[in-house]
Amino acid sequence: MAVSKMKMIKIVGHNMHLDDVIEVCADSECYHPETSESMLIVNGYKHVNETNPYNNSFVKLKEIFNILNIEPEIIETNLKDKIFDLDEISRYIDEIKTSILELREKKTKLIGEIEHIEISLEQFEHFRGLNIELDKLFQSEFIKVRFGRMPAQSYTELAGYEDNPNVMFFPWSNDANYYWGMYVAPNHCGEEIDRLFASLFFVRILIPSSSTTPEHAIELLDEQYAETKIQLNELEKSMADIIEREIQKCIILYSKIKWKYDIFELRKYSVKNKNSFMQIGWIPENETNNIADKLDGIKGIEYSIVNPNQMINKASPPTKLKNPKIFRAFEYYVEMYGLPGYKEVDPTIFVAITYTIFFGIMFADLGQGIILSIAGWLMYKLKGMELGKILVPCGISGAVFGTIFGSFFGSETAINDFERLVGFQFESINVMNSAMALLILSIVFGMILIVFAMLINVCSLIRQKQTGKAIFSPSGVCGMLVYIAIIAAIVTNTPIILIFTVIPLLCLFLSVPFVNLIDNKDGWKVEKWSDYFLESFFELFETILSYATNTVSFMRIGAFALVHAGMMLVFFSLAELVGGRLPGAIIIIFGNILVVVLEGLLVGVQALRLEFYEMFSRFFEGNGRIFSPINLKKR
């Protein structure tokens, strides 16, 4: 339950060393640049607002890779090479891009020609056997001839043009959808007839001018198709040669330029004046020596590393959670609610333990728990789902409590029967026969956790130097004393114990002036006591009511354990009604699948609700900001 301690680092130096500093910070992978205006704006300094000189080359290289349909990879090379002639590199990129674009344009043109020839060949097959000398027909001085096809519906509409002697269509073949043929028009009205047939959706077929018959035209098209294919293959070979010869160099350049591009982009986290720059950021305390050693190698800069409480501007450091590996999966739930502030208590371990126990009790079944764990492991391994890592320990917890409750795939007797068979004496707890005890234990468990959540709140507030709030808030010392006294009075059936709540209740009633007085806040005096008394009375009443509702809410742990067992009992009863055997087995299998999916979802949501509403609300504010160090490898 810890947040990594942070140090603030302030770096000042000559502008010529800015990129060197950024490279060191990026290399460390532990430097979080500060973006707060109040921290960076100093007299004479302004934010860096410069055009990235590597942008043009970077964009062109990406275009080259897009044209070639290649996903560029960042390779290990001398990324920090100081000898870097950008003009020469830009010229080289332009030459490569121009060559590739020319080849691509030719390729696109050839592919279009091939597609057109294929269409013409397909369509011209419908004119086989047409005994016409095409070359003489196309050389006619007074008429235009067009070969092609039109929809069957359009052919029917031609009947409406019988009165026009210039509209002449001669069909040769047809099917259910189209008619293939030719139309003839005098030269003086050729354009008009072309427009008319275009309105009838006539699609023209281009025929080689040197062809004599349709069969000859097909032969010429076949030859043209073969020649164009050869040209396309030669062009693709030329492109492949360029790729083989130049792509490795382009990838190296891409890696270097991307590094330089990203470094320059990181200047936005700096401020500059005429000659010098300043950069402020955060580093984990255990990384200070590492980054300091690297900065010492840059001449012409100065830096200082200080604790957050030594700063004039009290900026809150970013939060980096630090938990044992076994509990890190539950950081996902904590971050869903909000990241803890730098001085807040990290509740990850608390959430991991309590959530796993909640889930296990509510989803108590040995067989189903193992299945759920396997499903969670597969969800994480195959899909990378963070929720899968959480389901693994939750399923194991369900299996453990399933063993305690004697439940195996819904059967409440299977485990006990097996134990008797192997001679092991252990009597499991029957959930349905111990319903009241289970509900009472759930409430007792909830009481303990609420008190523990209050203790966490007190520790967290003291760390944040909010002593008044730690003592006088409803989840502070006074609230905890009231809650414990009420519990003691109910458990021992001794109402006189409530006398001990008088002083804590009075402190809660006057919490606002007390908190402001202790925490040195201005205006601790109440302006109008009558309004304050009325408001404080209802707030105190709401606090006492929340103690009761929060406590009773933990009954859902026992209730869902009963629901889980009850649902499986229903399916076993249905299996008995159908006479067992295969139909009964199908019902039980279906019931287990349904319960694992449906109950697993419900239990997961309800356990999370207990965490967020009954406990987090007592000690967790979640107003932190994530520690996000510069990492050029990820970029």
C-alpha cells in the first residue's frame, strides 16, 4: 500500500544543450516532465513554440512506407548520431519518393489497361460469328459504328424511337439481362445519337482498329493482354529492386529521424529565453543517482534535485503505484475509481485481499472456481484483458470457499462423499442450512472492514497534514469511536454504552470549526450559528444512518452465497424431474455454464460495489495524476 516517493528535478542551461538534456531524460525512462503553468512560467521565459525541422522528412518517409504497404520498424542503430545532414537526407527521400510514385503511376495505368482488356474480351465473346469486316466498317466516311451492350429494359424502350430514322440498333446476341450488338448513326448527328444511347445505359466496347473480324479482334486483344502483363511484371520487378536496394536504408533513416523528431517534439515541455532554457520534471527517488550521473556528462547545464515539500510552488507530484507483483492486477480497479494522490494511501493491497475474499464467499464452488480461473488466464493470455488477471485469484478464492462449503459444480455432497471414500474426515459447511449464521458473519466482517477503512483514512489524512479532519470527520477518530460504541451497545445489548458516544457526537456536530481551527484555515468562526446547527444536525443524522446502511450492505456477501447455491439447487431439482441420465446431465451442464457466466458477472459487480461505496468513500479521494515518464521506445 505505497506510492513511490518522488523528487523534483530542475534543469537550466544554454539552448544549444536542450536536445542533449531531453535525450538523457528520454533514455532514463523515468522522467516525468512537469506541464503546470505555475511551475514553468518564469520572468523572461516562454514556452518553446518552434516548427519541427524533421517533420517534412518524417512525413515523406511514412508516405513511402504507405505506398509500399510496409509497416516500418524501429531498429537498433546509432540514433543519437551527431553527423546528420538533413538537407542531404531530404534530397535522397525526395528522389526515392519520386521514383516510387512514377512507378506506381505506371503500374496503376497498366492495371487499368489489363482490367479494360479483360472486360472487352469478356464482352466481345458475344460477337463471335458476326461476319463483318470491322476495319472497313470503321473506315466508313459517312457513318459511325459503336459496338457494345445495353440492358434488356433499354432494348425494349428503343421501340419508342421508330419514327427517328437515325436510331438503328442491330442486336447479335442476348441473355435475360443484356443485349449485345451495334448501333449505326450518320456522321452529322453522331453526337446526338451517342447521347441518346448513353441515356439508355449503352456500354461501348472498344475494338482494336486493325482488327478485321470479331475473332481477329479477340486475337489482337489477347496479344495486347499478354504484352501488358509482361510490362506489368517488369514494372513490379523494378519496384521490388528498389525495395530490396533502398528499403533498409529508409528504415535506418526512419529510425533516426523518428528519434530526432520525437526529441524535438519534447521541447514543448521546456521554457526558453534568448539564450537559456529551463525544464522541470519528476523522477522516482530511487532513480535520482542514475539520471544525475548522465546529466553530469553534459557541460553547460546546471540542475537541482529537491523534495516536493522544499518547493516554493507546492505542486503535487505525479503518482506511481508501487505494489508487489501478486497484487498489481488490482491496480486496474483502483485506477477505475481514481488514482491516489501523492500523499494518499494506496489501497491496492487492501482491495486485492478484500475483493478476493468477497468474490470467493459469494462464488463458492470448487469446480466452477477452477473453471473461472482458467477462463481468466485465457482472457489475459489470448486477449490481453486486465480483468482476466483479476479473475485468476478470484476463481481460486471461489474454489477454496467452495471446498469449505462442500460445493463441487453445484453438488453439495460430492466433496463430502469423496472425503469419506478416501477416509478423510472433514465436515464441510452446508450453505443452505447455515443461512442465518452466514448473514450474521457477513455483517460482522463488514463491521471489521469499515473500522479498518476508518483507520486507513486517519493515517492518510495525517500523512496529508490534515490533523483536524483526521480527528473530527465522520470517518476519522470521532466517527470511529461513535461507530464502535454503537456496535458494542448492540452486540452486548447494553444501551448504557451509548453514553460514551456523547462527546464524539458533539465533536462531529462541531466538526467544521474544529477542523478549520486545527488545520489553520481562515474563517474558522461560524457566521450564523442557527444555520450551522440546523445543517450540522441533518449531516450528523445522515452520518449515523450511513453507518447502519453501510454495515447492512455487507449482508449481500452471505445473500449472494445463498443465491449461488440456490440457483444450482434449482438445476439439480430439474435434472431429477426429467429422470436423470443424459437429459439430466445436459440440464446440470447448462446450469453450471449459466451460473459461471451470470453469477460470475453479478458477484464481480457486487464485490466491486462494496469496495467503492462502502469502503473507498471513507478514505479515498482519487485526485492523483498518473506518473507518465517520457519513453521514446513506446512512441
